[in-house]
Amino acid sequence: MDRSNPARSGKPLTEPTRITAALVDFRLHIDDETEIRLLRIDDAQAVYDAITRNVEHLKPWMTWMDGLVDSVDVHAWIRNAEREAYHHTSFKAGILRKNRLIGFIDLHEIDWSNGHAGIGYWLDRAHTGLGIMTQAVRLMTEYAFDALDLHRVEIHVATQNLRSRRIPERLGFTLEGILRQVQQLRGTYVDHALYALLREDRP
């Protein structure tokens, strides 16, 4: 695992160093064929293709994809992701297997003052059930704790999304409660399960 730390530069966590290398050097290896790396602008078509082929798979749980109508929207979305990575407020990464984009994982809403962040994820339907996402979330969690020196990682999952809920449960996250009607999903409010892991409590 890449242990490089863009946050450690002798400055307090409230002033993370802005290192453009973070845009190209962030890379975590799941296995010999699968890796996590930050999205780049030349990934726009691959991102659009991945979303398009997974629309029905993702629609029950996600609304952000509704705003990515065509490759132009995806291009703008990736440019925004690059800015967030540069400012160290979020890291949006692709999961690639044999150099093909098969999913996404991010570390978002990084709060340097309080040392916590959230993880979000989704995987191409054809690659579910192989343990890929469990390992991806494990690696991202380790990166948050060991490389970024964060204290707490959260995962919010719709209560009915049982497949996604199994991932934090496998990794030792604690179910801290239910956030009632916290997401409006195409006209219906849904509850989220709030999972969290503290650095000192990880397995």
C-alpha cells in the first residue's frame, strides 16, 4: 500500500499541504490485477461507459448519477474531482481491473480539524460478489488512518441496501444508529445506517 502522506509536512492537520502529485501518485493495489487510483480527465469516457452500463443497478440507491447525462457532464465532474483532490477535501478514485474501470470509491468531506471523513463506493454489477469492494474499502480506510492520520471514518448506507451494508460490517465498523429520512431518493425519503470506525478500534 502507498504510505505517502500529503498531510504530513510539519503543519497542523488544519492546514494540509496542497501537493499536485496527489493527483497522480495516489494508488492502492487490491491484487495483481486490480488497483485504486484517482480519476483523471482522460477517464471521462470510461466513467461515462461504466455509469451507463450500471444505470439499473445503481438507480435504487443513488441520485448523483442523474446529473451525468453525457460525457460533457462527466468531464466537468472529473475536473471538479481534481480540484477537490488538490485542496484535499475529497479523493474520488476509480477501481480498475486489468486496466478497465469497474467501480468507484471516494474519501469525502475530509474534516482536518476534527480528523474524520466518509467513504462512499459502488461496483460494476458484473464484478460484485468477488470481495473486490470489501478490499477496496479496507485499503481506503487504512489510507485514511495511516497516511492521512485521520481519527474516524464513517460510512452511510441506505438501510435497505443490504449488500453495501455488509461491507462495513465485515470490516469491523460499528453501527452507531439510523439517520431517519436523511436522503431524498426520487421523491421518497429513505433512512441511512451510520457505520463508523475509530483508528484505535480497527481490527
